[in-house]
Amino acid sequence: MGTLIEAHHESDLLSALVQAKTLWEFDRVLQRDLVARLGCDLIAFYFYSPTTGIFTPVSEALRSPDSPAFAMASSLPKGRSRRRQSAPNPPC
């Protein structure tokens, strides 16, 4: 589901994200700019490794025990996904 954002605001946001030097700076830009534009309380993201099946929280809100979102990040035991097994892809 998409949200309409004016083109010049989108360009400013993309520019700020591209200029971020670290993941934590990228997260701060998301929190500062995108949360206000979307009118939500929090935006958080994980890295996911399909090879190991491990989620790694990146956003401060997921890593700080003082944050209500910390419980959400902690709900994945040992960082593992609780995704269900899917059927293998059929041969081409």
C-alpha cells in the first residue's frame, strides 16, 4: 500500500538517506523525516540474512530496552525468523 508524498519531499528524503554514512545515521534520517511524513509513531528496520535465517535489529528503537518496540525485537528467539516453511519451487 503506498502513500502519496510530494516529489520534492521524496527527493529530499532520498538525498538525505544516500548521504548517510552509517546505518545509525540512516535510521535517524528515517525517524526524523519519514515518520513525520507518514504520520506514524515509529519506523524500524532489520537486516535479514536468508543464508542463516537471522534477523538483526538496526533501528535504535529495536535495540534500546527503554523503547516499547524492544519487546517486538526480542520476540524473535536468538534472532531467528518464525517464518513457516514454504514448498520448494517447482522445476522450470
